[in-house]
Amino acid sequence: MEGFKVINRDIITEATAMAFADPHLQIPDRYIRADGISPAAGVVAGDGENLELPVVDMARLLDPEHREAEVAWLGSACRTWGFFQLINHGVDEAVIQKMKENTVQFFELPLEDKNAVAVRPGGTEGFGHHFRSSAGKLDWAENLIVETQPFQDRNLEFWPSNPPTFRDSIDKYAMEMWNLTTRLLRFMASDLGVEQQTLLAAFRGKRQTFALHRYPPCRHPEKVIGISPHSDGFGLTLLLHVNDTPGLQVSKDGRWHPVRPLTGAFVINVGEILEVLTNGHYKSVFHRVVVNTKRGRATIVVFQDACINGVVKPLPEIGEPPRYRAIGKSEYFKGHTIEVLGQGERFIDTLKKGDQSSDWSLDKSMEGVKVVNRDIITEDAAMAFADHHLQIPDRYVRSGEVPATGVVIVGGDYDSSELPVVDMARLLDPEHREEEIAWLGSACRSWGFFQLINHGVDEAVIQKMKDSTVNFFELPLEDKNAVAVRPGGTDEGFGHHFRSSAGKLDWAENLIFFIYHGSFRDSIDKYAMEMSNLTMRLLRLMASDLGVEHETLLAAFRGKRQITALHHYPPCHHPEKVIGITPHSDGFGLTLLLQVNDTPGLQVSKDGRWHPVRPLPGALIINVGETLEVLTNGHYKSVFHRVVVDTKRSRVTIVVFQDACIDGVVKPLPELGEPRYHAIGKSEYFKDHITEVVGQGERFIDTLKK
């Protein structure tokens, strides 16, 4: 399924507000899903009637005569559906009505007034968009999210003061929801056969998050989605419909089941943490929201968090061997973040005892894994690079076409499966640092790549470096060959630096040089220093994610080799016959790539597929090298990637490689426990890394695994 949700916050723009208000206006592109939602596909429905969720009656739960049967019915709903509708719930009707009125009044305010409490880039609370799909698309919704418990964590800056009674309404409603939660938990405990206080203690004093959602109508509901498919990462979710417009769909038995809200009922669902607490007896399931052509939908949702003394684990009182491994709450958050980076698989499933998640792998039949080999750029190559109507020299033509199979293409020629986006501003902000560090770590664990925004690198230095790079590649070949690579020499110089294992050259021209002490020309010197400083900032934050002292990781990089590479990939009229850079993983510690222009071409291997990358304006693309994978004892992953070429547009990049080792040895940091890789001398590692790239897509570091 395309579109699983990813944490990402954006303000609502004026163009969006206009499209939300007038369904006849064009849908902004950032909301249009690549292949359409097909709301009816795989949906169980008939003649307009929806298959109802189980309905639980609080009045029967409270009645001694019917309690036992209704508790069993409650438990059955949580085991089979993970969802139910709750009637006769006992929540103060006046509080509900006031909350509904204020919700409607808030969403009817002008955009300027709502944006008075707008979410901040990198923030978690406020009005705006709080999620993107894994393909970078926004949900067709506007949201207000605030934290309501613990009381000391409330940030009233994001609690709207308009309408004037809103804050009081939120406060009273939040208390009602907590009281309802405790009532439900007592009955769930009875169903599970544990002491009530045991289950209540896992929820008491934990975070409560309050969310308002509005889903405007859309004339093409098949092109947008209200909320992307997801399962909730909390303990229990309580949803109240402000109006009777349907839209919620629940996944069961491989089908989407539409939910028709009962008048006055709450829709309750089990979150992932409650699934773990109950040792898998209760189920947290995927659900989504589709939109209506004519009617808007508004909901009020409260999420109740839970854990046991900071740990997510099954309740010991369940009285059976735990089916899930215990995990710290912060680590759980990281894992849940990785989950939403993926394509609909739940992190908690990896906690199940006996889980044997398959190691990531790449199709080993790829022709053309790169081999270190230095060649000058010849006149006929330069002519072919400059005029893509000329015949491609044979030494660049691959024996078979560069396969397009296995490439994840999302929406059009240049749309792409988005890499995770990490925000340096959030990493440096004490309020959001912990959450963004978890996001950084999850990107390094699941993708091995991420795009870095708000990186703080001097824009003047970047622009000067871009200008110098473009100027260099526009020089006549004779001038560029004044610094040509020497056959059999070092890696430095202008030319070709790699051949494929079949003896073919990459469709690119490159300038590579080493930097030790900033002894080069001004723009190169300044850019190299900026990259060194950025690397140090990133390593400190990675160390925090890994739970090691900053200095431990910094020392592995400090004083080590830094290499700068400029790459120019000319257009080619037969891109299926050539490749910009053959598939490889980087043999260094950390790679920092800057796009000089916006031509795509980079493709990253994940889950056996090639994922094209569209560079974000102003962002740097960062990836984990093999040495950093070893240093982190395999927590971070170095993955295969390649570059394909365009038929009409050239692509230019500036890449900096930061090397690393520990006292001349490539080995895991001792602080990360029992080593999963054998230690190897740096020079021996380099020799064998060369052997690796002579092979067919297998990494040498995999032979170091114990």
C-alpha cells in the first residue's frame, strides 16, 4: 500500500485553504496520490450499508446482571476487531456538545486566525498538517493537536483562545476522556483476568494527546486520502464524531471495512502498546480515512499513552510466557518511527518472540558493480557527452539494458519514493531534540539515507562551490585534463574512477581530490571546512541516538581522510544502455551529497527495490558508509545505491566522504556490546573493499559478521 503515514509537520497554506473551502478548485499536487486511492477497492460494503463494528454498551457493563456477558463481548471486540463503538458511555452531554460547537467554530475561522496556533517546523503541537505519506504526499485534512496530560506538560501557546471558551472546553473534555478510559480499563482487566490496578497503573500519569481533525469534501476523493493507513502507537484511542459523515475504514481479514458512526457513540480502538501489554490478546489494527465528495467530516480524538515503569512489555500478570520482547519507551518510539517509514508493517511485530526478520539483501545478479579503475576522459567521450545525438562509445554501453524492473516509481516521470527528511533545526532545539534524534536514528537504521534540511551550512559557501563546480565542468576538455587522473596513480584527479565488473565505464566525468588541512583553493577549502563541521554536529546527535559518549564516535572520525568528489552526468539519448554510477555501497564513514541542480538520478536500494530520490531544494543527502555500519555494530546500515541518467538534462553533484576507524582498525565501538563484526586493519579493509566491488553486489563487511 502506498501512503503509510510519516511524521512530518507543515502549515496550512492559503492555496490549500481555498481548495478545502471550494471543492471545485483544482486539487494542489502535494495532496494527489500517485495511483489513486480506489476507496471502493477491497472495501466490504453493500447497497450503501456498512458492516458495523461491534457495539459495546457501557450501561450493560455497569449492570451486575449483564456485566459478565458484556465484558466478554468487549473482550471479543478487542481480540477480533481491535475496534468497537461504545454507547451509553456516561460522558457529560453538555461537555460533549460544547466541545463539538467549539470544534466547528474553530475550523470555520479564517486561516489567519487558525494559524495563530500553527505548528512550527519540527514541532509536535499546533494547527496544520502533522503527517505525510511515505511517498511525501499530504493528507486531505487540517488538524489541531495539543498535549493535555500530564498537566505540567501543557503548552497553552498552542491552545486556541478563539473561540473564547475553547480552552475550558478542551480541559473539561480531556478530564472526561481520562475518566472514561479508566472505566474501560477496569472492564478490560476483568476480561484479561488481571487485577484492575495492574492495567490502570500502566496508563496512570502517562501522556494524553488531544486532536481535532477536519476532512473537507473533495470532488475527486479517489485522488486524495484523509488519513493514510496506520495503526496507533499509543495505548487506547477514543474518537468522537462531530457530524455523521462517514470516512473511517478499518482493516480486517485483508479488507477495508467502512464504519458508520452511531449517533452519540464513541469509536474506541486498541493501540499498539495495549496490544503488547495484553501479550497479543487484544489487537491493534490498520485503519484509514477516505473523504466525501460533498460533505466535510470532523472528529475529536484523544490518545492515551501507556507503559510499565518506562518499558513497553506484556503484563506479567497475564500469566503466560511473554510473546513480545520488552523495550524501553524511547526505543519503542524509535521503532514505531521506523515502522511508519516502511510500507505498512508494524514495529511491534518485530518484538514478537521467535521473530526472524530476514536480513536486507540486494539482487546479486546486478551486472556492473563498480571496480576502482582510473581512465582519462577521451575526446570521443567528451563529444558524446556534449552531443547526446552522437553514437555512444562502446566502452560505456552495458551488455544488457540497465533494468528498470524493481524500481519504485511514484506518480510520474520524476516523482519518487521519498527518503526520510531530518531537520537540523529540530535536532538543535531542546524542545524537539529527543524526538528528532529518534527520527535520525530510525532513518539510519531503516534506509541508511536521509535528506537533511535547515542544516546551517553557510549559503554563500554553498553557492560559491556550486558556481565553481559548474564553471569547471564547462571548461574545454584540454583544460580539465590538465588535472587528469593518472593511470595507476592515486584516486585524485579528473576522469573516470570506476569501471564495472564487466569492464564498462560509468556515463560520468568526475573530479576527486583529498583534503587533509584545507590547503586548496578558497571555495573548496571553505566548503570542506563546512562539511567537517556539519559531520561533527551529526555525529554528536548520532552518538546520542546510539547511547554512546559523543567523544567516542567523534574520535573515530577526527583527523581521518576527507575526500571531495565532483560528478557530472551528461544526458544520454539511450539511458537504458548506460549508467551514471554502478551499484555500490560507500566504503567510508559518512557521505554528504549536495545537488548542484535539481535533475534526479540517485536510486537507493531498500527491500529489494530501487527507490528514486528527488532532492529537496537546499537539502543535503546524507548516507551511512560501510565503516560507520561496522562502528555502530550494525545498528546503522550502509546500503547499495546507483545513479541513472536523464535523456535531456545533465546532473551535477558535490560529494564529501568522511573516513573513520579506531586506532587504524575498522571495528565496532566497544560501548555497543558484543561485537557482530571481526576487527580488521584499515589497509586490509581497503584492499578487501576493492575486492568487494569487483564482485557481484556482495559487501565485504558482510564477511566480517560473526
